[in-house]
Amino acid sequence: SLTAVALKRQGYQVGILDADITGPSIPKMFGITTRPTGSDTGILPVSSRSGIEIMSINLLLPSEDDAVIWRGPLIGKAITQFRDEVLWGRLHYLIIDLPPGTADAPLTVMQSFPISGVIIVFTPQDLVEMIVKKAVNMAHKMDKTVLGVVENMSYLYVPEIDKRIEIFGRSRGEEMAEAASAPLLGRLPLDPDLAKLCDQGNIERYSGDIVNSLGESLAQAISAK
């Protein structure tokens, strides 16, 4: 989500496809409850407050709390329908948000979409290293470029003492970037303000400097591809 917000603030036209079919969270973060409209030609994504085009299975359910209890083939079919039936218009970038792992949703996306590059997001725990390497190996086996890695929940900044506390252990950013043979695009803090804005559906109001930094790093990584 912050990737899309960062690119939007760089002046790009951006869309988000929420491909986490069984755990969609994008509409909640952006405060979107409007159902998509369309016609015989296709479905129109819903525009966020800042103009980010968004499509998610949660926008098509009778209630956002309804569970999507589907096996793999149905998940894959839903994702390919979003590819074929959503009228995205003229975008510079379509961000596809995937669930963790290397199962049906990531496989379908990598096989069905003209992916320009993959961004791998991880947290600092030692246990995550193995999972990151699996994701990198999957991208390479599918002949997809890893644009970079992002360390999420990297630290908690305490302004009263002007100190960063690495709650989940030391940063693994440089190690993961080396393992992925890709740049470290950013270290996102564990920020209570960001968590609150996501809960309120106001992620686009987040004013942390990390967003501008992330946008600039993304633009550099994409141009260098």
C-alpha cells in the first residue's frame, strides 16, 4: 500500500490489485467501501481519495466480513478475471499485492501478468530469512526481476529519547538485499501513527519521510532495471 502511495506522490498514475483473495485488506486501509461499477466491456476499479485505482475481492462481497473459503483453482480464476475484466485505464504502474508464500496466488500472478519486477517485503526476524530466500528463488525460477527488498517493522522510533529501538532484532536489510541481489529500498518503522491511519482507512494521509524516500528508491530501481 505504501508503495502505491509513494509512487503516487512522485506524480505517477498508480493502481493496486489486491490479489490476496482470502485475506484482502487494501480497501480497509484506503477507507473504500464503494462497490465497483461497470458494463459489458468490463469492471471499473474504485478510485481512492488521492486517485489510486483499486480493485479487491472485498469490494465485490455483500459484506466486507464475509469469508472467501476457496480452493486454489478458484483463487487463480479470480485473479485472472481481475486481469481480463478490470478496465484499469492508463497507468504508469499496477501494484499487485500478494499474500506471503509461493502458493497459488503468487504463481498465478507471475504466470498470467506481464510482471516488470518483484518487491519482496520482510520483517527482521531470523526465521524470515528462509522465507525471503524462497520468494527470491521463486521469482528467479519464473524469470522475474527482483527490483528490491523492503524491511517492514524494522524499528520503533522513540522521539523522547531520539532513539531507534529494533524490537524484533537487528536489521536484516543489507543481508536480505545481498541474498536477493537487489537494493534495499527502505526500512519501514513500526509506527503507531501509520497503524492508526490504516485502521481508520486513511493510509494516504501518512506523512512520514519514509514515504518520499521509498518513492525515490523505487523510481531509481525501476529506471535501473
